Amino acid sequence: MVESVLLVLSVLGPQIANQAGWFAAEVGRQPWIVQGLLRTSEGLSAVVKANMVVTSMLVRRKGLRDALAELFQEPIAALQHALDEFLSANTRDNFHSRNTGIGMGDMRME
């Protein structure tokens, strides 16, 4: 019985912690809006327009994508090279071991 309760709590605990963390972050980020002292429409900036926000998000995303691509380019190339070598060696070895001494016309399908 105790184990069942612990299992249920182990599933609910992280969810509760996640929600509490989100709540604390939002209250800390926008305390007057969350507390109802300031409306969201009053908290918006008249200077920053929607197209500026979208452009900023796209530029940052492209910059992050390019940085990650540069960071992982060499390891991915090395992995691709190792995989190509492995596949070519295994394919060649398997083909020769199955068909040694058999002419092309005598090959059987297995």
C-alpha cells in the first residue's frame, strides 16, 4: 500500500513542481499584470510592433541554427564517414563469404 502511494506521488510530484515553477516565474516576470493591478493591454509597448517581434524571433532562430550546425558539422561528418566505412566493409564481407566459388550464373537466392 505504501509503495502504491509513493508511486503515485512520484508521478505527481514533478508535475506539481513544474506548475509551481511556472507560476513563480510568471509572477516574477509580470508581477503587476498577474496580480491584477495592471491590464495586459496597458503593459504592452507602443514602440515594439508585432512584425518587429516576429523578425527578431526568426533572426535569433536562424543564428542559433547556424551556430549549432557549425558546432556539430565536424562530429556529424566523422560519424557519417565511420558509418560509410562500416557499411561498405560489412556489405563486401557478407557478399564474398556467401558467394565464394560460385559463378554469377550459379548464384542462388537465400
